[in-house]
Amino acid sequence: MKKLIHIDMDCFYAAVEERENPDLRGKPVAVGGSSRRGVICAANYEARKYGVRSAMPGFKAVQACPQLIMLPVRFDLYRAESAKIRAIFGRFTELIEPLSLDEAYLDVSHWQSTPSAIAREIRAQIFEETRLTASAGIAPNKMLAKIASDWNKPNGQFEVKQEQIADFMCELPVSKLWGVGKRMQEKLTRLGVKTCGDLQRFDKFEMSRRFGKWGLELHELSRGHDEREVKAHRSRKSISKENTFTEDVTHPADLLPMLQQMQEEIQELLLGKYRDRKVRSLVVKLKFSDFTRTTAESAQGQLNAEVFRLLLDEAWSRGHGKSVRLFGIGVRLVDEKDDPQLEMFPD
């Protein structure tokens, strides 16, 4: 049986800023650029009480919380703290799958100790060495571990054991499942589905008829089934980051702070896990308020902020004035099998 842990740092960027400046503690703080026109990258719990959330337009955040303290992002500082945290992970396992600067999956199946005890020790070492708190989810698979890490936030942990999965899933809201957004929730609500237990009433043939291939995935997820492995090293075709906004964004300039954040996170992955891979092209993705999508792409061998901005302008222009509800950027990677160095000695 797998022993998987999902570690999620609590309000990571904002927490780092509070540690650096203790005068911020107890006050609503958001990180999201030097001006109030940007997009929120992170908000502490005091700010969240007012409805401030990551990916929220800055002006909306200030309207919701006029006393909000807006701070510019400091990626070098956040990356340095992330490196310390990942070094702690490495003391416990080599099977680490980072998802971003502030969260990762760990496979600790090789330990005789209980995964809850290991998670508790990891969180203790993180706090001792960084003065930052982390939450953890423990489960036999990745989906449940990620759901569980949000259960006792902040600075807590929660475990879903194998024998508890059936009962846990029965009462779990379908909104907690990966890929179930607002639109899918509306469709499921019309079918009388609010919990995974409700969804389990439909067999896989009915789910396939109603939702196609995605319906078959939902059939498995709603029962707590997830066979994905924690992959420390894997061949990928692309690396991307995206955010869906709580409020639609109406001007492309408002996305620039988030573009910088996403580019920094992709750059970190390229320099770390994928340092041997080559970039084929850069991509910007938008989903408009009417749910139509578009992507703009440019053949480039390395990350370039100006190219990303040009692609954003190109993609935005296709909306003809429509606001945007989702924004993402990414890179397509050269397939390892297509590496030109392999063609030096053809048959």
C-alpha cells in the first residue's frame, strides 16, 4: 500500500513576507506586484477573511479590503526558501514531485514509520529551519492526499486511510474533485449531484454517455481511485502554469504580475527538474468570459518575457473586448527522441 504525503505551505509568499517583517503580522497582506492594478499572487488568512484570494484582480481586492497591504513579489527570496524546504523533503525520500514553489508530493512508502508521523516530523523541521508553517495530507493516492492537505489548514494535517476511503468519498463535495469547476458543478447540480456519493449512483456507461471520456474519469475519482505515481523524473511534452480568476480580468496589463510569477516558476522547473530538456516554443492561453479559448504560440528556444507579453497581446486581441476568466502560460519541450544530437550517426 502506498504512503503518500502532499505538503502545502500555508500562504507561502505572504508568510515569507510576514516573517521578514513581523510588523505585518495580524494585518491583511497580499503579494501581487508594486501597484494595486496587478493580480493577487497570494494573500494571508487575515486578507482572506475579506474575500481576498489569489488570482483576484488587485483593484477588486482593495475594494473588498481597503486596509489591504499590497507587497511586490520577491521571487528570489521565495525560491531560496523553497530550496530549503525541498532539501528537508530529500531527507525522507528521493521520490519528490514538486507542483510549484510551495507544494509537492512525497512517496514515503519505503518507511516503516506511519506516514502521519513522517508528515509531522517534516512539518516540524520546516518550521524549525524556516519559521514557516506547512499543512499536510496523507493518503494511499495523490488525489486524496492533495484533498486532505486542505482539510486542517493552516498548520495542520489530515490522513485518509485505505479503510476510510469509501466513507470519506461518500460525503465529499464533488467540487473537491480535480477538474470539477464551476461549470461542471452546475451540470452536476442539475442532475441532483452535490457529493461524490450522489455521483456514485451513476454507472460508468451513464457517465460516459453524459460526459464522454471525462465521465469515465469522474466515475473513478468519485470513488477515490487514482493510480498516478509520484514521479520525480518524467519525460514531459510541456510545462505550464495557469489560474482561473474569481472575477474576470478586463485589461491585459492586469495580468503582467501574474505572468512574471508564472514565468519564474516555469524557469525554476527548467533549471531544476528539466535542466536537460530544450524548449521548443512559448505559449499563452486565455479563456474568455463566454468560455471560448485561444492560444498564441511562438517558436523560441528560451524563456523571454517580452515574447510572452507579445503573445498575451495577440491572444487578448482575439477576444474582441471580452474579459478573461483564465490565464496561463507555458513552454513546449523538444521531445527527447527528436533531439538532433541523436541524428549525428544515421543508419
